[in-house]
Amino acid sequence: GCGSKEEAPAETPAPAESEAPAAPAESAAPAESEAPAASGESYDIVVMPKLIGIPYFNQTGEGAEKAGKDLGVNVIYNGPTTADAAEQVKMLEDYITQGVDAICVAPNDPAALDPVLKKAKEAGIKVLDWDTPATEALVDASIHQISDKELGEHCVDKLVEYMGTDEGEYAIITGGLSAANLNAWIKYAREYAEEKFPNLKLVEDPYPTDEKQDVALSTAKDVMKAYPDLKGFICMSTPAPIGTAQAVRELGLQDKVTVVGTCVQEDCQDVLSDGSLDCGMLWNTQNLGYLTVACAKALLDGNTLSNGATIDGWDSPLVMENDKIVVMGPPDDYEKK
Amino acid sequence: MKEKFLEISNVSKTFPGVKALDNVKFDIVPGEVHALVGENGAGKSTLIKILSGFQQPDLGAKIVIEGKETKLNGVMDAIRQGISVVYQDFSLFGNLTVAENIGINEIIEKNRPVLKWKEINEKAVKALAIVGAEIDPKEIVENLSVAKQQMVAIASAVAQDAKMIILDEPTSALSRNEVETLYDIIDNLKKKNIAIMFVSHKMEELFHVSDRFTIFRDGQYVDTVDAKDVTEDDLVSMMVGRKVEIKSYANLENKGPVALKVEGLSKKGNFKNINFELHEGEVIGITGLVGAGRSEMAQAIFGINPPDSGKVYVRGKEVHIKSPAQALQHGIAYIPESRQTQGLVLPKTIESNITLPVLKKYRNKIGLIDRKTQRASVDKWVEMLDVRPNDPDMLAMQLSGGNQQKVVLAKWISTQAKILIVDEPTNGVDVGAKAEIHQIIRKLASEGTAVIVISSELPEILSVSDRILVMRKGRIAGEFLNKDLTQEMIMSKAVV
Amino acid sequence: MKFYKNLRSKHSNELTLAIIFIGIFVLMSILSPDKFLSGNNIKTMMFQMPEFGLMAIAMMIAVLTGGINLSITTGAALSSIVCAFILSSEFSQNNNALGIILGLIACMVVAVICGVINGYVVAYIGVAAMLVTLGSKTLFEGLGLAFTKGGSISGFPEAYSFLGNGSVLGIPFPIILYIVVIIVSYLLIERSAWGTEVYMVGCNEIATRFSGINTKKTLMKVYIYSGIMAGFASILISSRYNSAKTDYGSSYMMQAVTAVVLGGTSISGGHGTVAGTVLAVAIVQVISTGLNILGVNRYIINIITGGILIVVLALRYITKVMEDNRKIKERAAAAAK
Amino acid sequence: MKNFAKNFVKRKEFGIILIVVILSVILTFLSSAFLTVTNIMDFMKSNSVYGIMAFGMLPVLISAGIDLSVSATIALSAVVIGKFMLAFPNSNPVIVILVAMIVGAAVGVINGLIITKFNIPPIVTTLGVMTIVNGAVLLGTGGAWISGLPQWWVSFGSFKLFGIVPTQLFMLIFAGLVTWLILKFTLVGRGIYAVGGSQSSAVRVGYNVNRILIFIYAFCGMMAGLGAAAHISIVGQVDPNTYTGYELDVISTVVLGGASVMGGTGTVFGTTLGVILMAVLKNGLILARIPNYWQKVVMGLVIIIAVSVDVINRKREQAKLVRVDVEE
Ligand SMILES: Nc1ncnc2c1ncn2[C@@H]1O[C@H](COP(=O)(O)OP(=O)(O)OP(=O)(O)O)[C@@H](O)[C@H]1O
Ligand SMILES: Nc1ncnc2c1ncn2[C@@H]1O[C@H](COP(=O)(O)OP(=O)(O)OP(=O)(O)O)[C@@H](O)[C@H]1O
Ligand SMILES: [Mg+2]
Ligand SMILES: [Mg+2]
């Protein structure tokens, strides 16, 4: 079962591999099919991930493009090949030149995009951020798969739940020390753990694994040697939990060491099966892309987003933290059934 | 007359820059030593590269080996035909052992994929024995002296049991008694009925070893003559197209004050307790066997690898020179042994080479090089030393040995250094150019420059120097005034 | 006419590059006249190119000596991080002007120090440049991480953003800086005594040293200059992205090598011109911007860039061979007469 | 014996042996977990991939070349065998490894052909090929992971002889052995050293230099292929993105092992030491509980110091070298 504290929204997100996002899209499709005719022209909406060519952003892309079809808008899903803010800025500048209608970006680094997002606004382009917030003042809407705070805290809760105790040593494995969103989650997780579970002891600053599964594997192993009494791992970035779980498996410590973290569902089935990974979690990645495009379209149509309102293509009411931040909902937990 | 091993005709070779060979011919019979002579740039090495299959001649060339017309399309062809070469620059593998450098060739020739080290070592030891060199087969080649490297090169040619061996200036790095060994080697190669093609600029050895001469001039075939039918002068005038006389310049009077004084100069494993004085306007010749430590001593004075102990005075003031840059400031210039690696920046133009040490002199107000004045002075030096071709934009590597050496000279003369040390200045330089270089050196001396000439070639030493120091095993073994001296007197000090 | 001859004989390489550049530029203009050729886009490129160009020059001078500098990007990041600490400090908030000046000075100081470290190990210890900079690359990155804890430093005085985003008389400031640097570099590298020494060292260090040149000093200056160029780039980057972070511009390292080689600089040292590098940079820029505007996937852009690199060098070789053959034929013919 | 000791100190590898030993001693004191069979097996296993690729890179560096494309090559091989195993779920490890090596070799041959036919410098050629192959791989896969590999592969990857020695270590040893045999006992191998020493001389003594060069790069690619097999046998699935940046790590490993980028020198023994040093370093940084934010600083310093020490030693040797047997 999904151990999330918050009330899950009407539609339970479909498992990523199925024709997601089942619930919203299907019901939305008929409503939208004549939309272009209605609004006359088709919008150019740029959806830019941090980088292209990794599973996570492929799936958000699929969602975004699906929304494009359903809503009859032209979605341009493109981004740099390395998670380099400089590259993102250049590409955005090019798109502003090109004169698109909306830009939805997952910033590799919020501050770095300020100037270019300013330019976009001045050019009268709707600006949204998704996956990772940009500077709030510069965006018309900010699509959060979940609040960073909530995810960080959720990790800690899951860790404690599976450790079966709230005392002992734990370590954090992260994709990279300079990944803004991972750092955000980690920050909240650490703060939350400190005040809620004072007996949880973080052994060391987060261990970087270069977004590489094998590095996570060897690092986790070494960490367990360096800290023999270690009780659990929190793993941020999608390859990390799997590598870490494999390490636990190789040392046969499935029931001694707990592993929780963010990963893509298909990729973690194997390590879940024997409990070397105790709980993987992620939001429905396709829905994230879908919702982003839907919001952009809504804004372009001149609607305003408000809490509880429904918009084309997303028939569950919007959950808004304030007049800009749209929250998709709590993460899905992947656990051994 | 035995039938010829090799006969070639209509051989031409055109490079983008020049026509190096203009349908020349050449032939050789087993057991003879046939010398190929000519000035620098006459095309000797080029012909050798063609015979070794390393370069292809222009169309129309005719190459007949043992009666059969053939083409040498690659090095392998030549080696299989039994032609092996000792190149002017050895072309050894500095990073590999002596044994491998000698022993591997046969395996390459037979193209055996897997090799047996025992075999290779034995072969190497045998070959080294034939050339009579005591060298440890396990030694890495780049740790050997130039001389020893030369012997290794010869050994590896011998090891290929070839029918014809080509020696391109094989003695340029050899000292007298090593040359003697070479003569012996050549003799018993002749006995084995091997044909030997011999290239050299040194008259005495040419006449010592050769049965026949073929003369090239500027890529043209001049003539082929029997050694016994010609005198040195005939040969020289055939090569150069005019008469060149070897003068003796010795001049024991009117030398100026002491320019350079060396006291107890020592460097471990290089030289020990060197003392001498050098006067302005004087030319000292330093000779001895290769490996006597002359270059090492010179390079110590020039600051390349400074001495451990001892004093150096320039014009009476003690100096501590730690780098060539400092030596230059004290007006000391050193023209190194190897122009290819130490003397010249081969891929750059004559101009940039000549002006390198004095670049700063050509800076204008805003600190940029003033190209006009630079070109002007370069033209002057090219003019004065008669570098051919006299185009300052020519790349150094396109020049032949003699002209390269002139460029190096020009480079240092242009610094107006008052003390000039030249190491093997005429190594691989033809008779004509050699005489010119001697003239230049004496001219500088007469203008008050103090000169040290390091050379293994006694005729040269006897010709240019006023005073002669002989080095042996890192020490100064003897000193002579250049007055009714003979080569024998000098050698007696050089060898133990 | 004579001028043209001279141009062809001495600068054939630059000529070819210029033609390629114009060709590609025209092609792009035809493919998307309204967007690529728009003044707006030209301006955008003028903002983008300088930081890359500066990195390329930083790389070029090292390559001229037969070395290479793999640490330009991390060195630049480190400098801008130090700069950022000052810019975002209490002090700078209160008195901007002084803060910015101090920041810039600090930035250049760090850049020079990076150069000195590389230069010392390369010139005075004598380690191959590739190895040294391989190490210093990691070192500088590490320091950046240690200082920033992986985060990005932002919150600069408003005025600072002028350096990267401002214009003078409608001309982007970065391009002005770039042009000045190009001219200075040309004079220093191709017209000064030191520059000549650099080329000579690149061809034959021993012969140059034997000629009384203090080659160690020459090399040291080279790496310092390289550091300074990277430093300038880092200023533009931190200003354009209004923040500083260890991995900014990381993708410039390999791109710089590409541009330098494309520009005709011999990777083994001794040959190459500033003009060539600058043209190559422009070519790469136009390709990536142009294709980007055409909405081409980044990977295809990379593939094309890589392809062009190899093709151009292949052509360079083939033409040289044909040229030689032509000369030889001419001579042969001349001789025949 | 004394003589042996002398020669040993003279060896190029001495410097790095020293560093490895010192590091190990320190670590043994800092962490009881360090000097244990399991730990050693673990870090050798997790570095086997770099090791295998390093042995492939060694001949390239000896020949005075360089191959930046290995990271792209390993990615390509990994993807190909990943898809291969899904397509032929009842083939077997040997075939898979062969496929990987063939794919790698193919890329290598392309490198070799471009280098020899258009004589474009290796660093440039391989840089271009890297960009192209990488682009192609990610374009083709969209970076999607390939998971759900057959069971026989998983168990092959997790097999340990006597429950101690992992499969990947055997692959590593195999790679090292093959490289050593080739370099020491085959004509091609000696040709590689010859080319590195002096290419023109190599031509003059009759080596077919072009063929040698093509072989070198093919071999390097082949080892990258083997590396791919080793890697996905460890992680159990294929992530096309995971290989970026491998080239520099591999190269630094080899040069730490005493191979000169100027060419001509380098030994399998040295490279092995290089691999061990890297492994010990990564493993040690964590066991020694070095603050994570400072790890890269330590890494960088160690690299710079190691290469510097090496050079300084060699210079001292050169200076000691007796140039003239001076009469005392
Ligand atoms: N690869 C080349 N490219 C262009 N010109 C060349 C090349 N090799 C030789 N030459 C030219 O061909 C001519 C003959 O050179 P070669 O080396 O054969 O002369 P040489 O008789 O060996 O002179 P030396 O006695 O100095 O060795 C020279 O003018 C030289 O500059
Ligand atoms: N590259 C080298 N590395 C180590 N030792 C060398 C090297 N070159 C030469 N030597 C040593 O230095 C000694 C001197 O070499 P070289 O042939 O220059 O003798 P030299 O005294 O300079 O001869 P010459 O007086 O003719 O210049 C040689 O006997 C050799 O042992
Ligand atoms: Mg010659
Ligand atoms: Mg000497």
C-alpha cells in the first residue's frame, strides 16, 4: 500500500509502463479534439528537460507529447545532452528568437536561467517551470510533481518505517553533489530527520555517485564497510537506489540494511523482488509532462489556474500551494507486494 | 669483371621544393666499395632512400638487380632483394634495447608473427662481435653515445646478411680508432663478397676505402671513375665544379686579452679539472675521441648542464651560468653537435631560426616584432654566409646539411657573441661548405671573437686552430701550439 | 590581386574556413530566413559566442606549445565561484561598484593562480601537459565543490549582469570584450617576441632552449595566459547565468579542442593562427544555433559537428597531397623542357 | 640480490609502487576493513572495467597515440549486447562477450582507418568518432535502460570462484595476459613499441606501420567491448548514459601506470599498478572517511603528485647517468 500521508487525489496515477496517463487523457481526449478549431491556431509550447536521453526525462517527454496530441498544441520537447545550465540558456535563447508561445523548463540551475527567462517574459512568452522550480517571480506557473519538502520527508518516513526503528546510522547516496533538486530533497530530508528522529545519525555528507549505477554499487559497499553498524540508505537520483540495493544484495544484508530512494519503476523490479530495495518511489513521470503542457495551454487560453479548478486534459481538480505552484500529488511508492 | 649486383639508370626524383635527382645512373658489383660523392644537396641520400624502397623514383627509372629489372615499391622489397641501409641519422629505436634493434630485422623480413628472444639476443651478440663493439645488448639505445649508436646501426645492417650494404656518412659520429674498426668491418664484408655503397664527405677515408667513385652535382650525374685514377683535387673539383684548397690559418701572434678563463671545472661522470684560457681573436681546437666529454664540457660552460665545481671567468669577471639564456647575456654562444635536434627548429623558416636568440632586438615601440628591420638583417646574414637557396622564407628542413649548418652559424653570429663555441661544426658538411665555414670562423676571430672549435676531424682542427687541446676520458690530456704538428702527435695524446 | 595571391598562399586555411563559415551561414539563412537571419538571432549569437570563443583561445595557446589544457572549464568555474562569493557578500550588496571590482579582481587572481599551477608543473617539473591538466581539472573541480557544497552561488548586484547581458550602442558587451581579446591575442601570439617563442617551443623545445630562450618562462606565461582567457570566459558565464557553480560550461572543454583543431592548429604544436580558431568557433556556433532553431535534436547536432571535424581535416590532408603532386608534375614538366 | 634491489628501484614503476604501498599502509591503520580479501576482491571487481579498458589503451599510448572514443565504444557495445540478449534469450555468455568485442573492434578499425588513410592525429580522429558514436547510441536508444537480462547472464555476472574470486576479475586477468603476450612476444607487439619510438624508423626497417596502427585501435576497441560485457555483468542492466567521461579515467589510469603520452614506453605491469592505485584510492577515500566534498581535491592532488614524482625520479636517473667514463 501507498504509505503517503496526504489524501491521494481522485485519480490514482497509472503505472508508468501502461498507456499513461490513463485516467486524465482518455476522458480529456474527446473534449479536446475540437479544441484547436475552437481556439483557431495551435500554440508552440517548448518543454525543456534538464537533459534528454535519460529514462526519466524520456517518460516526462512522452507525457508532454501525448498532451500535445490530445490538446492539439505543438509540443517541442528538446533539451541539452548534458545537464549543463549553459547549454539550456543557449537553447532557450534560440527558442525565444524563434518566437514560441510558451516555455516550460526544468532548470538545471534556477539562478542561471533568470536572465534568459526575463528575456522570455519581455518577449511576451508564457514561462512555466516544472520538475525543479525556477525563480518564482519569473514564472507564470510552477508545476511541482510534489513539493521537495514532502519528498524529502517521505524518504525519511519510509526509511524509519522499514528500519523498524528510529535510531541508528544511515547514509545518503546522491547522484551528484551539484544537482540542485537532489540537494533540495536532501536538505529537507536532513532537517526533518534531525528534528523528528533525533536518534537517527547521518554518518557523513551525501556520497556522490556521478549518476552511475556501478559507482553507487561500489560506493554503497564501501560505506557499509566503513560503517559496519549502518542501518539504512536514502538514495536520491534514479540509478542510485538500484546500485545501492545490489550492494546490499551482494553482501546479503537484505534484512539488516534498509534501502529507500527515488527510481523509475520498471528498472527497480528486480531489486525489489528479494527485498534488497525496500521502497522505491517516484511520481508518475508521464503525468508530470502531461500536466505541464495542460497548464501551459490553459494559461495561453487566458485561463487562470486556481486551487480546485479543473483544466482541459486534466480532469482532477488542481492542487495549488499558492497562485503559481501547482502540485501534482504525492509520489507513487514501489514496494514488494 | 664480375656481373653487376645492381644497375640503375634514368633515375629522377622530384620533390615539391626541388628536383633532387635528374636522371642519374649508378652501378655496383659484389665485393666492391663504390663511393657516392657530391656536395650537400647533391642527392646522395635521396638516391639511397630510393634504393631502400623508402621513396619511389619518378616514372621512367630503370632498376636492375642481379640481371633482373625490378621495382622497389616498399622497404620490404629492398630488404628482400638483399639491400640494407645504415642511414645518416641511424634510424634506430631509442626506446628499445640494442639487442632488439639489431635482432628484430630478420624476423620482420621473414614476417614471423611470434618471436623468440633467445634467438634475437644471440643474433645481436654475433653482429656486435663482427663490428667489434663492446656494447651491452640489454642497454637502451638512447642511453648510448652517438658513437655507440652508430655502431649499433651498422651491426643491425650486418645482421641482415645482406648482399649490398649502404653506408650514408657512417663515420660522422665515429672517432679515429672506431673508424679503423669500421675499415676492418668493410674489409671482411668485401671478403664476404658483399657490395658496399659508401657516402662520405671526408676525403681521406673516401680514398682509403673506395674502389670507385660516382660523382653527383645538384642532382645531376657527373662521372664515375676508378679511385686509383684520380687525386683528391680532381675529385673535389668534379664535386664542386671549382678548386677548393684547404688552407691552414694558424696564427700565433696578435691575440687579444683573455676572454674566457676556466679553472678546475668538474662535473661528475662528465669531465674533471678542466683548465684553460681563451684569448680574444684566438681559435682553440679541442679534439679527442668521441665520448671524451668535450661537448659535455662545452655545454657546462654554456649553462645547459652546469658544472659541479670550478670557476668560469668572462673577461676577468667570475660568472655563474645556469642557463643558455644567461650565457647569452655574457656573450657566450654555443653551436651544438646535432643541428637537427639542438641547433635548428626544422619546421620553421630560415628567418625565424636566425632571429630566435635576438628576437627582442627587433621589437618596436609597442613591443611587437618589426618585420621590416628583421627581414633586413636576416637578408644580410643569409647574404654574408651565402646560404643557398637564399630565401629567408624557406623552411630549415628543406635545406641540405651544409646550408643548415650555415643557418645555425648565422643565428649565433647575429648575436654578436664575443665568445663562440662550435661543436663538430662541419659534421656531414661537404668540402666546399666546409672550407667556407672555416673561413667564416677565422673571419670572426680576426674581428676579435674568441672561438673554441670542437672536432674529431684532425685535418679540420689542424686547419682552423691556433692552439689545440686534446681531451681524454673527461680530462685535458695535452696542449699544443699549432706549429709543425702532425695528426700522429695529437692522437698519441688522445688514445691511452 | 597580389594581396589575394598572398592570402591564398599564406592563409589558405583561414580562407577555406571563412568560405565554409559563409556557406553554412547562407545555408541556414535559406533554411529559416525569418528566424535565423533575424537581427534578434544574430544578437543572441553575439551573446553566446564570446564565452566559447574565449575558452577556445585558452585551449589554443596551450595546444600551440604542443600541450593541452583540460582544466580550462573547471578552472573558470573555480574563478567565478570565488568571484561569486564576493559579489553575493553583504559588503557588495551595500556598495555595488566596489564589490564588483573586487569580485572581478579576485576572479582574475584565481584564474592566474590556476594558470601558475599548471604552468609550474608543466614547465618547471616537466610533466606532460595532458597529465598535469587532467589532474588539475579534477583538483579545481574538487575545490569548487568543497567551497560551494555543490550548490550555486547567486544573488549578485544588479549591475554585474551588464557584463554578460548588456549592450553598448546596441552592440552586446560580450562580443566587444571578445573582439578586444582577439586583437590582443593576435598581437601577442603572432606578432610579439613571446608569441614567436611559443611557436618555436611548440616545434622544438630543445633547440629553442639552446638558442638562449628561457623556455620554462615562455611555457609558464602560456598557461597563465590560458588561465586568464578562461577567467574572462568565467566572468561572462557567471554574469550571463547570474550565478556560479562547479559544472557551468563543462561542455566547453571538448568543444574547445574541436574548435582549435578545426581552426587548423596542429595538435602536436607549433602551427596555428588566432584567426583560424575564431573562424572555427563561429562555424560551430552557427551550426548549433541554426540547427537548434530548425528544431533538430541535439544528438544530431553533435553528430554533425563531429562529422564536420573529421571531414574538414580529411579534406585538408587530401588537398595537401594533391597540391604536392601538382607541384611535382609542374617541376617534372619544367625539367622536361 | 642487492643488484636486484637496485634494478627494482631503477624501474619506472618504482615510484607508483611506493605510492600504492604507502597509501595501503595508511589505510590499513585507518580502517580494519581495508586489508581484507573481500574488500580487495570488491574494489578489484568494481574497477575491473577501467582495468580492462586500460589494457586496451596501453598499446595506443605506447604508439604515441590516444583514443578518446573508448567511452562511446563501450556504450555502443553495451547497448548492442543488451539488445542481443533480449533478442536471443537462450544464447550464452561466451557468445555475448564475443559480440561485444567484435562491435568494439569494429569501431576501433574505423578509428584506425581514418588515422592511417587521412593521417588525422589520433586525438582528433577519436574525438570526432566519440561525438558521432555517442550521438548515435543515445539517438538510437533514447537513453532508455535495457533491463530484464536473462538469468544465465545475471548468474554469470555474480559468479564467484570458491565464493571469492568474481568473474570480472578473471576477465581483467585475461585482458592483462593477452595484452602482455601481444606486447612482449609478437611482431605486432614489438612493432607497437617501434612505432612509438620512431615512426619513420619503423617504416625503414620494414614494419607495416599502417597495419600496426589499425591493429592497435581495433584492439583498444575490442577491450572496450570486453569492458562493456564486464560492466553489464556487474550492474545487470544497460544504461547508455553511464559511460560518459570514462575515456579520461582510463587514460589517467594508464599514465599513472608509467606509460608516457609521448609514446615508446609503458608496460602491462605498470598499467596493472595504475589500476590498483586508482582502485585503492577510490575505495580508501570512503573507508578513510574523507569528507565527500573533498574527495575530488584529494584525487586531483594524488594524480598531479604521482605523475610529478615519476618525472622527477626519471630526471634524477638521467642526471646520474655516466656520460663519460672519467679518469679519476
Ligand atoms: N622530403 C624532401 N622534401 C623536399 N626536398 C627534399 C626532401 N628530401 C631532400 N630534399 C632536397 O633534395 C636535395 C637532395 O637532398 P639529399 O639529402 O639527397 O642531399 P645529400 O646529397 O644527401 O646532402 P648531404 O650530403 O647534406 O646529406 C636537397 O636539395 C634537399 O633539400
Ligand atoms: N643521450 C645520452 N644519454 C646518456 N648518455 C649519453 C647520451 N649521449 C651521449 N652520452 C654519453 O656521453 C658521452 C659523450 O657523448 P658524445 O658522443 O657527445 O661525446 P663527446 O665527448 O661530446 O664527443 P665529442 O667530443 O665528439 O662531442 C658518450 O660516451 C656517452 O656515454
Ligand atoms: Mg645525405
Ligand atoms: Mg659530443
